[in-house]
Amino acid sequence: MSTLQACLLLSSLLFSIGLAVAIARSSAILVLMGIELMLNAASMNFIAFWRFGPNPEAATGVLFALFAIAVAAAEAAVGLALVIALYRHQRTIRLQEATRLKG
Amino acid sequence: MLGTGLIKGLMVTAKNLAGSFHDPERLVTTEYPEQRTVLPQNYRNFPFLVTENAEDPMGTLRCVACQICEKECPPQCIYIEKSKDKKADAAGKMQIYPAVFDIDISVCMSCQICVEVCPFDAIKMDQVFEIATADRFTGLLLDRGQLSKPNSYFHQIHPTDAAEVDGRLAAERKAAAEKAKAAAAAAAAKAAASTASAPSPVKAPPPVSAPPPATAVPAIPPPVSPPPPPSPPPQP
Amino acid sequence: MNAVLAAIALLILASAGIALTLRNIVRSVILLVVTWFGIAAFYLWAGAEFVAFAQVLVYGGAVSMVVLFAVLLVRHGKAGVAETPAPSGRIVSALLAGGAIAGALAGAVALTPLAPAAGPAPFAPVRHIGVLLLNTHAASLLAAGAILTVALLGGVVLAAGGGPEKEDGP
Amino acid sequence: MPHAEPWLERAPLLLRDAVNALLPAPARWWVDSFLDIAVLLGVFGLLFAFLTLAERKVLGRIQNRPGPNRAGWGGVLQPFADGIKMLTKEDIVPRLADPILHFAAPVALVAFSLMSFAVIPYGRHLLALDMDSGVLYFFAAGASSELAVFMAGWSGRNKYSLLAAMRALAQLISYELPLLLSFVPVVMISGSLSPSAIVTAQGGWHLGFIPRWNVLTPWGFAGFAIFMVASLAESNRSPFDLPEAESELIAGHLTEYSGFKYALFFMAEYFGMCALGGMAVTLFLGGWQAPCAFLGFIPSYAWFGAKLLALLLGFIWIRATLPRLRIDQLTRFAWKFLVPLALVNLVTVGFWHLSASWSRGFDPLRWAIAIALVVIPFVAMGRRLSAGLGPRTYRFAAQ
């Protein structure tokens, strides 16, 4: 197994952990965290392919990872604001109990 | 202009910083164990027992173990046992003396009530404050020997009070001596009259309350400390 | 295999795995921050210095704070920050889904003939990244900036909106 | 040309080579790293110790007191006496506390603040880690310490320390922004995120005696002022010491800490202060560069140390002068004053960068425009911030 494959294996394992977190936990915050983990795993793939890819001068993987970080920060901000709004309306952040669309 | 207030404040502190180095007058701190401030005369802390003579503190205690202070003491920190015998006091008069006189200064609250009630001016307030000890049970329980301090010390710490007390005591003793003298003279006259009429077989013993005038007058201790200032400055 | 990479992988997977199982949300989040630090270490190992520090700055400094503030703002009652556990069926299905995805991805990775370029880690100087960002990728940079601004404004509106009359809602 | 340099300049290198010669070649990297860490720990540990003493002495002098003068000659052993006292105190952990996080918080805080020392160039040859994005590393390490503050506040299971931690975090996040924005102009002008390149870019002299330091330009002065204010707030120094307002809160998020863990928080505060001061010296005050050409015989690390000490004394001076802000004043000051000023400063530096190619004759115009770009927003925003606050009247103070 080459080092690149090890990196990809690591990121796919992290992706599965993120997925499991997003499915298994009932707190909306932790579901968001699981999604963040999945995003991070994807960024790790970009960096790994940039590191072992044929054309590192273009730095596409690095730039993609940077944009992913920026967008993930935006996602976290909006997501957590949604969680707080949800809590304000429903007094809970358990996703099973957040069953109404009307506040 | 914005921000000038900040600069003004910074200048004030900088002036203090520089000033504290070239002008020692600015430093108000007293470096305590080496330098000491002069305590004001009215400063008072735990009581002590006045003795007339520093060489013989136990023999010349003014205290006669009347136990008034023991009864009056609000936190009950005084413990007195009267003596069985009598001893001549500074004035030569035979008096009961305290066989045990203990003050627990861990309990004492320096209220000065013992001083107020003492009819003999035998207990006065001290100025000590460094009473820290490694043993809080016996170290803070002061006995007779530790409590007794000479009258000269009293003059040192409270000169005004001490002069007033000494004057009063001298006046009292003088009055007592004159009374005794008069009584002795009257007794002598009476005796002479009675001897002239009918000689008595037994010589009358000298009255207990009237010591011979020869011993009464010099017993008043000469003040060791300088005489008190005529008008003490007002204490802050 | 690289010993440093193995250590980083252990850190990432262990912290993420434990975070998955903890009931205490605050501890979970702090462990996830450790995971993010591990990912930054991975970037550093791969030679992407700038991305690694951006990751620490954004995730360790900003996102973690937002998450922890959210955790503290939405807790109530006696439960505090402890989460009521999900039904066991969901946990089993989550583990099955995660395992299946992991297996599929691992199989794909193992079976794909990859031809990695050998040699030392490539170096991406900050100046180079900056030039690329402002020339070739200027449009994406602007778009990312716009997304960030809109997202932050939206977040403020969402979190602050409602007003006091909604405070004692259902 | 190492031989043209004075002997003192090369002394640290010679010392390192002497140690290296004693050990086998394969160990060289490890030995060098270990030496770097040991020297940094030793120098800044001692600086921390004597900074506490200097702070107490200077504060005392400013308040017309002598300050600590008992332990050792003139009080020089006071820090060690304090250390012994802190080490022998009881370490109390609340029964319901989260023991792991309670322990990890001070350790993480000290570790993060020590990490930032790695990228500061202390001298011409004294740089532990020459990184291409060193400045970013520095601020990443600083931003991570927020996590430790949260851990400290949360782990004690004390609602007041939790509230105080949230206040402290609000302060740290608010001032993180002007801190980061104020160094962007420097990066724009020197075209690098590497601290050593930033210092090199400030080398040389105008007219032979005015150094080309960033602080001596309009945008640099504004950036330096914003950076210093923000670093006062980031290192929890007075007048922004709300997180641990010892006279009002019970030490804020540190309420549940005692003994040496408490001392560790203070160590981290002083380390943070030293690191931010060192970064300010690097970014704005020309790093290890001498101010005049003929003073070049003094070794570079001495210049760095002198500048750093001057900044630290400035911190102490400000602490002795200014009263503490309220939390609303504090956040308003950050968001309504410092952040807009820092953003305007980006415009100023952009103008400065573009006008660099103007001919010499336009220099006065260039300076005038740049100064106007700094002063006008400052006055306008300051007026708005202080609108409605009339001049103070002091009823009981002597006029």
C-alpha cells in the first residue's frame, strides 16, 4: 500500500466516522459536527492528491482546501444560528422532537 | 483633541514614577520592623499590671487582688487568686496580693473596662501589638510575671495619664500620712494624758492603718521618666 | 508507511471515535477540536503549511468557539449538556451505514491503481498561493467572500431574530 | 559574510556549534531543537519571573510605594519566593469538576502561549523556526488559547466562572479581529508572511539616520497603535483585564483554580504578553534592526531585547494609569472603533503601496494624503464613539 492510499484510507475512515456521528447522535449540534468532519475528510483528500499528484505547482488542492475551510466556517455559523433559532422556538435541539415546520 | 486625556493620565503616573526616585519625601511607606512610627499616646492594647519598682516587681504590685476587674471583664479573660498572707506594698502598708493573676489575651478585647473599674490604678492599658506566638494556648495566656511592668514604663507610654495618676496617688498618700500623723499625735496626747492619770500596763501597738511617718513619705517613687509635658498635644 | 502519518492518523481517528461515543456534548466538541488539530497536523505533514494554519485559525479559533457558545446557549434543565441517548436501532443503523461506507471507500482505494508521484513534499509558498488566488482564482475568492459575508449576516439575523415575545414559546 | 560581523553577534551560533561538536552528527537536529527549546524556556521563564517583579516595583513606584524589597537584595529573589509559595499551596479540585479538562486547561494555555515563541526572530541568527507563513502560525497559536479559556471556565462546574469565561471569550474574539487586521498592512507592504522577511524588509535608513521601520509611516503608526491596544486586550492586561478583574469578580474563569495551576494561568498571561510584544517589535519596530547605522556594533538580539522591554514597560505603565473598562464599553470599542479603523488602514496602505512609484517631489503630498486617511477616520469615529459624553466634572477632586 502506498502512502497516498494510506492517506485516502485515513480520510475515508474519518468520513465514515462523521457519517456515523451525523446519523447516530440526536443533538443538532453534534449532527452539524459530523457534517464538518465529513467536509474535513474531503479536504484531506484534496491535500493528499496535491501532495502526491503529478502537478503540485498548480496548487489546486491547496486552494480547494482553503475554499472548503472558508465555506465550512460559513456553514458552521449559519448552522449553529439555525440551531439557536430552533432552540428558541421549540425549547429543544433534539432532532426527533423538531417535527413542526411552523414555529 | 481625542486621546489627550489618556496622555494626561500617563503623564501623571510618569511624574510619580520619576518623582519617587529623586524625592524620598514622596514615599510614605514606613519600613516597619526597622523603622517604627511613634504610636499616639491614646493608643491602647492589652492591659498590664503596674509595679512601683522594677527591681522587685512582685513585691511592689499595686494590685491588691480585689477581683473587681475579674468580675467586670466582659469576655472574662482575667483569673485572680488571692494570697493567703499579706505583704507590705510600696507604701509599706500590709496588703493582700494576687497569688495568681492571669489574662488570656487571645480572649481579651482591649475594652479597657478593667482599667476603668480599678480603684487602685493597678491595671493600665499597654501599647504592645506584636504578640504573635508559636503556641496559641500557653503563649497567649500571660501570668503575673509577664503582666507586671514598672511605673516608669507607664510613664513612657502614657506620660499624661501616668503623671495624673502619680499626682493623685501622692496626694492620697500624703493625706493618709497626715491623717496618721494626726491620729498618732492624738493617740500620743491621749496616752500622755492617761499616763499622767493612770499608767497602763500594756503598751499600745501601733495602729495598722497608720504606719510610721518616717516610712510613708519616701515610699512614693520618684518618677524615672522625664516629667510629663504641661499640655499634651492633641492626638489625631 | 510513515511513522508520523501513522501517529497523526491514530490521533485523528481516536479522538473522532471517542467523540462519537461520549454523551457529554462539551467533551465531544472539545475532542472534535482535537481532531481538527490532528487534521491540521496532517496538512502540515503533507507540506501545506498555509492550509494547516488556516485550519487551526478557523476551526480551533473560530468554529470551536461558535460551537461551544451554541452548546452553552441551548442547554437547559437538569440534563445540562448531557445528551439523551438515541434509540439503539438508530445507533446500529448508523454504525452499519458508517461501516458500509468505510468498507466501500477502502475497497475502492485499495483496488484503484494509483500512480503517486514519489519524492519530497511539494512546497507551496504563501506568495505563490496569493498570486494564484488573486489571478486565476479571483472569481472564486470573491464568491467565497460573498458567501462568508452573507452567511455571517444570515447567522446574526437568525440567532438574534425572534424578539423577546418568542422567548417563552412552546 | 559571517566574518565581517562582530564577535558578539555570532556568539549564540558559536555556542551552539560548540555544543554540537561534543555530540555525534546524527543527533544534530535533535540537539539543535532541544537547545532552541531549552534556551527559549530559560530566557522567557526568567523574563516572566523578573517581569512580575518589575511590574510590582514599577507599579509601587508609580503609587509612591517602594514595592517588594525584602527577598534578596532589593527584592530580586521575590519571584522565586512567589514560585515556592505557589508550589506549596494546596491544589483544590472541586468535587463535581471535570477533572481532565480542569487539569488540561492551564497546561494547554501555557503550551499554546509557548508555541508562539518559535517564530519570532530574536536576532540576525536567532530564529527557532523560519516558516514561510510564520505570522499566521503565531496567530493560530494565539487563537487556540481561547479553547483553554473555555475549558477553564467550564470544567469547574461553577456558573459564575462559566459566565466569566463566556465574557472573556467575547473579549478575546472581539479583539482577535483588530489584531489580525492590523498586521495585514505590514504583510501587504513586505509581501511576505515570514517574520524574518518582514524584519529584513524594514532594514536600511532614510537619509542615513531615520530607520525604515513600519511604525514610522502613517499606516504603520495606526497599525501599531491598533495592534498594541488589541494585544493589551488579548493578553488580559489592564485596562482590558475584565476576564480576571481581581477587585470585582473573583478572578473570573479562574475562580476554581488554586495553587500552581493558578500560577500557570499567570505564566501564560505573561508569556502571551511577551509574545505579542515580540511580534509587535517584529512587525512594526524593525525587529532586531538597530535604529541608527553607527549603532550597528551592538548585537542585534540586544536591540530586540531593548525594544521588547520598552514595550513591556509600556504595558505596565498603562496598567498603572488607566481604569478598567466596562464590558459593553470594551466590546463597543472593539467593534465600532478598532475594527473600522483597521479596515480604513487597509485603504491607507493600499494607497501607500500604489503611490510608491511617484517621484520624490510628490512625497509631501503622499504623506499628507496618508496622514489624512489615518487621522480623519480616527477623529470622526472617536467623536461618534464619545458622542453624548460631555467633559467630566470632578466634584470632589482638587482642581
